[in-house]
Amino acid sequence: NEFQKESPFSWLGILAHAAPSSDELIYAYHERGFALHSLRSEKVSRLYLQVDNDDKVENWTDEQVWDELEIRLGDNKGFKLNRGEIFEKAITPMRSFMIDNMQHGKLFLAGDSAHIVPPTGGKGLNLAVADVRFLSTAFTNWYKNKKADLLQSYSGDCLRRIWRAQDFSNFMTYLF
């Protein structure tokens, strides 16, 4: 079985050669929609704007993105948004997807092939790495000790963690 959940909005995300405007994450609720400011390095910022699901990245010039971020992140207390060259721009649907069995015979699924979480929880890569860690331990146990117990419990072991991450990520999506 598969489970899907689509949010009624998406996020327009950018990576920009712009020094972070704050050394803290900024989550902003605005009547025009959510905005997020995060830092990647001393010279690169990651920012998001809530947009409609049917919006297109082509509808947003770089200047429009910066102007909207400034509106939504502005706090009327002198906050200054550092602008810079946008080198990545994409729209990400806020959706969840997972299947209830990550194994069929000798085929094992891991990461996005088995589950997708919205980026609000920051769990996607962590889940994928954990899947691979579980699976590599199970394969090692099989090839070294001829024990199949970890291969047989792979789906169940992973799904307990994945359900928690899905729940957390969906909670964060609607909170934001």
C-alpha cells in the first residue's frame, strides 16, 4: 500500500550568494504566506517563500523573489535582508509519500524510492542514510553470519522511524 498527503501549497526555494541576514533561522508568518531564512555558509543563504501549488518558477524574477522575501521577513524593527546572486531557484511541493513495505523478495528500497517527506522537518536525507545503514548492517549480517533476521525485519525496523518522521514533518508543515 502507499500513503500520500499533499499540502495545499508549495515552497519556492532559492540558494543565493548572499551573506546570511541573521545568524539564526527565521520562520515568518505573513498574511501573504510563510517565509523562511536559513544559512548555508558565511556567504550563502537558503530562503523559501510559500506559493500556490500551480505556481511556476518562471513567474518569479530574482527581483520579485527578493522583494517578496523582504516583505514577508520584515519585522518593522530594522531587519535588513542581504541580497545576492540567486544561483538556484525551484518550487518544491509540500507532500508526503511512503509505502508500507520496503522489500519485495530480494529487492530492497531505501530513501526517496520508499518515502518522501516535506522539507519542513529536515528529515529526508537523514531517513535515506538511516535506511542504507540498516540495510548495510543486514547485508553484512547475512554474508558474514548467514543470518537473515535483519533482512527480514528491514521494512518494519525502518517504517517505525519513517512514520515518526512523516508525522513530525507534516506537523511542521502545517505549523509553518
